[in-house]
Amino acid sequence: MKDFETIYEAYGKDIYCFLLKLTNYQSDLAEELTQETFYQAYLSIARFKNESSPYTWICSIAKNVCFK
């Protein structure tokens, strides 16, 4: 898998937009949740098994962070 900085650069804006929609366009909350999403992804990157795309994996984390 790519290094983490590359993953953030590739998907950061998309995850923010995804979370923006999930939070009913609350930009501050979406930004905070984006940071938490990538923090959680960083902590669990060793468990990523390439069974899905990195984007799908991070979206799943984002959804769980948002609904938590």
C-alpha cells in the first residue's frame, strides 16, 4: 500500500466531501471528522488487506467515525 501521506493527498478532499454530506453540510464538523478518519486509518493501516480499494476502506472508516 502507498505511504500514508500519499493516501491522504489522494483521498483527503473526497473524504471531507463525503463527510460534509453526512453531516448535513456542517463544515467544521466534517473537517474534524476527516482528521479523525485519517487518524483511525493510520492506526489500523497494518490491518488493511487490499480486499477493497484504499478509498472504499477509508470511506468505511469515515462512515463509522461519523456515526460514532
